[in-house]
Amino acid sequence: MAEYAARNWNEATMNENPLLQFEELPPFAHITAEHVEPAIDHLLAENRRRLAELLDGLQEPTWETLIAPIEEWEDELERAWSPVSHMNSVVNSDELRAAYNACLPKLTAYGTEIGQNEQLYQAYRKLAESDQAFNAEQRKVLDNALRDFHLSGIDLAADKKARYKEISQQLSQLTSRFSENLLDCTNAWEKRIQSADALAGLPQSAVELARQTAEQRDYDGWLLTLDYPSYFPVMNYADDRALRRELYEAYNTRASDQGPHERRFDNSEIMEQILALRHELAQLLDFGNYAERSLATKMASSTDEVIHFLEDLARRSHPQAERELAELREYAASLGHDDLQPWDVPYFSEKLRQQRYSISQEEVKPYFPETRVVPGMFEVMSRLFGVSFSEVEGVQAWHPDVKFYEVRDAQGQEVAQFYFDLYARPNKRGGAWMDTCQSRMVTRERCQLPIAYMTCNFTPPVGDKPALLTHDEVETLFHEFGHGLHHMLTRVDYPEISGIAGVAWDAVELPSQFMENFCWQREALDLFSGHYESGERIPQAMFERMLAARNFQSAMLMVRQLEFSLFDFRIHREYDPSEGGRIYPILDQVRAEVAVIEPPAWNRFAHGFSHIFAGGYAAGYYSYKWAEVLSADAFSLFEERGVFDPETGQSFLRNILERGGSKDAAELFRAFRGRDPEIDALLRHSGIAA
Ligand SMILES: [Zn+2]
């Protein structure tokens, strides 16, 4: 069993409170909504009291008197909050959501308070500047902490500090209003359909969804909405061009001054304010603009480097994207459609793909039963990194479907554990993700192993038939397990930089995108696929069609991602208070430079771009492509030396997966690859000629 030391809960916190009563694994079954807020309140109060007490009594700070106790308290908070936040995502209820939302602002306020605690900052500085001996990891923890204090405005004069707080609060309100407008506008629109003929071309499942949505809203017919599961099939499959145009317009004018929404949810002013405040905040901290501020915690070293990176990729992909579009135009023309508009592009693309590769997700599914995919994936990881996985029976979780596993290293030593929650069900957030239950942390007193939540939303097994996965779903599973391995195989002892903690945002997708590559290698594929009835391998001809279809229109997709990335980066980098955001003029410039499809003048894409106006991707959307260069280039070493070359696998384990955020991403990459990243492998994998 794992070397879990008993939790050192303060006696006072060991009351009736189930959130605070676990010694090894979180007591999911006993966490109830009414306990959450008092438990978090209690912990925050405890942490504040303990911190004040520590700082008041502190003479000469050392690692053991300053950092170690703070790590313990922060860890307690993480382990109390993590199961709540996770359950809010996977077994949501009104009560739990209310409790969760009640705690969020308290936790945010606590974080800001720590970031601006002058006494604490001075203690960190004193420690960092002392002549005490620190190992490299401890030095990294201290450097990161000082950097983050600076980015929280700690060394500003009092008036500027106050302004910093004000801006932070306004920004959090504005970004939240941006999301609310987008959500409300999306929800406010619906399209009633009286006859099923109008939905010709749609897959049966999409027609059924439209019918079910209508029933839920007491309408006798079919109902389309702007939710993705409704919008996406219409754009891809609806034969009725006017219907596609209508949905395209409604979707691409959401929360704006255009389209059918009558300016009711207009984000225009909010977007201007967000850009202005971010710029002011960056300048308060002595950055030239918000793009520079964004890079302070990322791998890319300068804004010029990011712009050159994106423009270079655009230059290389653009000619092929033009050719792909020309092909599509020709194909549409051959069917009698000369005037290809943006609302025709997905529709004819889907038809062309079917015609050219005759491959469908449905056809491939019988070869990917979950019962082969999961053990096969473990086998792939075992061959690569020498790790092994075994299920532990009888561990209580939040739902009977959830499984629990132990992970052991090549020596048989237990190194991590994870919860595995594979199937879709009501009240579970969509998509797939890895999240942290607890982090690796080794102190004088105890060794805490990392635990991960691995969450997917696959179709559950029906009857005796195992769950059958699409190839996309298998790829998603490998992707999330890449994040999971990064969190679980870490050897770093300090929770601030162990696993994915402290890894630069533009490098964090390296292990995840790296693992996806194994889904496209015959050698690996045969380990985790096989017909669910006959056990037969995927026929080579089918595999070749899958490979061929993989890069269909990849250059068009690439330039679209580059358009978003350049737009995001430039509006933050070029912000000028005297001219305002110039959001659409800059978008038009970017499009003229990199895009191949010209949207209509009334398109208001940016008004719904929540990644950058409401999410964490501001001046950081480029991270997707940036990390893809790293993951493709890392994988190219396996292509050179063999997909399961044990030495290369060990090197990836030692230099990347185990190191977490303990060194800069560029340094770790160089240690593995023997040189700086190169772009060629990404272009080759995307089918774009170098
Ligand atoms: Zn990811």
C-alpha cells in the first residue's frame, strides 16, 4: 500500500465535518452540499490564523520554518476543495452548485490576499536572498513565488496597488458578464421546424435531438438551437442552404450588434473595457502591453518570437490552404454550386471527405471496444515508460461506474493512483479532462503520492456489448492520459512544481498531444484494438483510409487556428489607449494576411471568442500551436528510433514527465531532444510540405 502518512489535521478541525475527515482518499460518499461552505470557511480562517501566527513569530526564515508549513496548509486546502470542485463537475446538483459558487469568491479573495501580503513577501525575499543552501528545485520554487508576488502587484506603491486590486475585480466581473451575455444569447435563440423534410441530410441522431428539444419546450415539431450538438450537424449535413445560412448568421453574431438578437446581449463595450483594463494592468507592472504580461509565465521569450512563429507557420501553410479551398470550390461547382459561401464550407467539405475516403466513425467503432482499448493503452505506456497499472477493488468514489487504479514504476514501487470515470451520464460535464485530486509532496514527515481524476464521456455499454469507442474518442483518451502521466509520474517533491504544477501554459500540452501520436501507429494500434466479436485486427486497407483522411483539409484548419492566434495576440500587443481596441480592423488585417475563407462583413466572431475574453487564453491562444511543435518534434525522435524504443521512452520519462515544472520547459525539451524544437515534424504530421 502507499506510504500515506495520516493527515495532520489540527484537532480543532476534526469535528463533525466529513470534508475534513479523510486520512487517505477523499470521502466522496460523505461529502454533502451543506458541509462544503462551513468546511471551506473553517479552513480559510485556519490558514489565515496560522499564517499570521507564523509571520509574527518568524525571526530568520528557513525552508523548514517558512515554506514547509505553508505547503502543508495549501495542500490541505487543495485536498479539501478538489473533491468538491470535481463532484460539482461530475455529479452536479443544485445544492452542490450553490455551495460551490458560494465558496469560489472566498477562495479567489484568499488567493489575492496571499499574493499581496507584504509581510509574507518580505519573508520569501529574505529567504531567497539569504546564504542558505537550496537545491535546484527549491530555488525554482522560490523564484516562481517571487515572480508571482511581483505579478500580483506586491511591489507597487500604495495607490497603484489599490488600482491593481480594483482592475482585477473589474476584470473578473467583466469577463464573467462576457460569458453570461454569450450564454444568454445562445439560449435565447431557437428555430422551429414544422416538417422533418426541412432537416433533410441530417443524421438520425441529430433529427431525434431536434425532436426531443421541441418536446421539452412543448412544441409539436422539431427545434434547432445554437448549442453545439444542434448547430454542428446542421452546418455539416443540412441540405437546405437557407437553413444553414440562418444558423450561421445567428451563431456568428451572438452577443453583438448584428444578427437576429437585437443588441440585447451586446458584448462590444465589455470587450473594449477588458482590453483597456488589461493594458492598464500590464503597464502598472511595467510591461509595455498585455501580451508581454502574458509571456511572463510562458515558455515563449518575447512577443516578437510569438508573432514570427505564427507568421512563419502561416506562410508555410497558406499555399496549401488555398489549394484545398480551390479543390472544395471545384467539387461544389461540380454539384452545381458555384458561389461557395462560409455556410457552405463545412457542408461540402463533409461530402467531399466521404466521397474521397469513404470512412466513417461508425465503421471503425467495432474495432475499439473499451475492454481492449483500456488494457491496450496501459500496455503502450508500460512498453514506453516501464510503468504498470492495476485496478483496486472496493474503493468508494462518487458513482458506481468509477474505477480506481494504482500505478507502479519499473521497480514495482507504487508511484500514483487515479480514478477512472469513463461514461457519460446526466449531471456530468461534457468532454474529457484530467484533474488533480492530490499532488506529489514529500516532506520530512510524510510522502504523499499524486492522485488524478481521469474523466471521459463515452457512451456506456449497452446490454452485453462492451462500450465501443470512435477513433476520435481513443485519441482523446490518450491525450488525457498524457496529462495524467505528467501529473502522476512526477518525481518532484515540492507541490508548487510537481506534475503539471508550475509548467508554462504554452508547454503543458506537450505530453498530452505527444501521446495522441500512438493512436496513428500500426505497431501501437494493434495493442489496443481488435474487433469486439471476432478479435480481428483492423484491416490494413481500413487503416490506410483512416491515415489518408487524417490530414484532410489540414492546411485550412491550420490557417484558421493561426488566424485566431494572431488576432488574439495582436489585439493585446497593439492596444493603444488613444485609439481603443480596433478589434475588427485588426481581425480584418489578420484575415487578409492568413485566412483563405472570407466571412461576411456582419460576422462578429470575436464577440463569442470566450477563450480570450472570458477564459485563461488572453494573449495565449497561440499555446495550442506552440505546444504542438514540441509534441510533434518530441515524437519524431520515436519515429527515428522506433515507436517503442526503450531508451527513448526512458529519456522522455526522465527528462519530461518526471520533471514537472522543476525546470524551464525549453531546458527540459533540449535535454530530451538534444537540440531546440524544430517545426518540421508538425508540418509533416499535418501533411503540410516543409
Ligand atoms: Zn489537453
